[in-house]
Amino acid sequence: MSKKFKDSTVGKVLLGAASMINPTLGSVLKGVTSPQEAIAEITKADAPQEDKIKLQQLIYDQQTKEIEAITSRWKADSMSDSWLSKNVRPLVLVWCIIIFSLAGILDSIESIPFHINDTWNDTFEKVMMAVVLAYFGGRTTEKATSLFKK
């Protein structure tokens, strides 16, 4: 189960900062569930433009820090002597592709009584998208970082 936005690092920083920057913005953000929703609510809020910009910049900065932390953990994994830590991302990617393909094939054959429930289809689609984006996004970030260091 994932954390609620208000319990995440970005959420805690955002809600605390919003109340300090402008109490109106703090109250607007009470029910948001994601950074994207927070940015949208900040944009619509009746508050000075300068306060909105400060808060939106804070969200972007915090998200960037979290992405950099994930990237550094992945770099540490790739430098590890452990076979599993070096290969967990590619293995998860391969597993997701195999399961997704197998389920799609089974669901499409009329003579096999197998049907993917819409809820599972939606959930697996999100997992698959996250894994593919994380793997290729992480690899791209690693390659770009190594190129910039040269």
C-alpha cells in the first residue's frame, strides 16, 4: 500500500511550507493526493502570484531531490558485488513483460476460459508503465550522468 500524499516527504514539506508562505494556500492543499494535483490547486488558488510560484518551485525542487536519491541508490546497486542487486531491475522488467504478454494471449483465446478483470488490467498497466519508465528512465539518467562527467 502506498503512502498518502500528506504522509509522503513531498507532502509534508509542501503542506508545512504552504501554511508558512500563505495560509490560504495551506488550506487549499489539505485534500490533494499528488504533487500534480497540488500544482493545479495552487494555480487555481486566490493567492498572490509570488506565493504560488514559491510553492510550486518548492514542489519541483523536492521531487528533483527524491529522483536524485533514487538514482543514487540505483547507481549503488549497479556498483555492488551482488548479482541480484545488479540484475533486479532487468529481471522485474522481463517478468512484467512475460506476465503481461501471457495474460494478454490467454485473454484473447476464446477457447480458454480466462478473462482479465478490468481492475487487474488497470493495476497491471500502471505497474508495467512504472517498471518500464523506471528501468529505461534510470538507464538514461545513468548514461547522461556518465556523459556529463566526461
